[in-house]
Amino acid sequence: MVRGTSEIRALLTGGDRRSQARARRVFARILDGDRTVVYDLAILTRDEDWLVAMRAADLLEKTAHLHPDWVEPFKAIFTSEFADRDEWEIRLQVVRALPLFDWTSPERRRVFAILLRDATHPQTFVRAWALDSLATFAVKHPRLRPTVLRHLRAFERSGSKALAARARHIRERLRAAKTSPSG
């Protein structure tokens, strides 16, 4: 492992699935403009410790909000076998990251397959974010709209207040996009 990667790994190691270890220190380096950290994070998504891999993906997703061009060269991580991991926390990072990038038509097929699969995931957070991301894509890809609407109805009938609230939020966003000049 490269020196920088082992340094970053040490900061992402420890704790349990609810903790961030010392991920904030890693993100502070990104905020300071250290884009070399992104390469280390991409490598660490393949780490044998799933918590390290999940935290690395979380930081890549957070970085993509600020500097999508920094993460763009590594976006394939989110459509690789990494997206098929069993841990729901990793699936959550994947579905949240997918709409942050531009994808070619062949890549979009995989992106949409991941989001459709995870829109029925047993874990509520994964299900909610997968549908949220699918709705984001539906603004530019109207053929997804009927599928999104079908899932929204299922969310509303689920009995889950969290899913019903997410469904309302998504519907409002879709309505706003439909009435905006660019939507």
C-alpha cells in the first residue's frame, strides 16, 4: 500500500458501523484542496475491512458534491462490483453518489439497474435514497418517470412515515422540474 493510502486508511479504521472513525480529518484535507486524497480513497474502496471501504465511499460521495471533477475519474467504482456488496451502508453510499456524475448511455443502463434494484432494498434508507436518485435521473430521462411514480405510490402505501415523507418531497421536486423552463 502506498504511504498516503496507509495514512488515510489509519484514519478510517476503527469504531463500529455507526462511527466515522477519523473521517473528518480526511475530509478536512479535501476541503484544504488536497486532491491526492481522492486517489487514496478510490483505492480504499477495495479494502478488506468493509468499514474502511464504506467510509472511503462516503468521503468520495461528499467530495463529488464539492469537486465532481476530482471524483469523475473514479466514478466507475460506484457501478463496479462494489455496488453489489451486501452491506446496506455501502449500498447507501452508492445510490447517493450515482446522480452526481454524467454517464454514457451504456453506463446509465447499469446505473439504472442498480437504482431500480435498490429501490426495493429491505433497508429503508437505501430504498429511499435509491428512489430519490432515480427521480433525479427521471428529470432528464422521462422514460423513468412511470417507474418512479409507481415506486412513489408504493412508498405512500408502505405505512412508513419516513417513506411517505420522502415520496412527497420527490413528487414536489418532480413537479417543480416539470414546470421549470429547463425541465
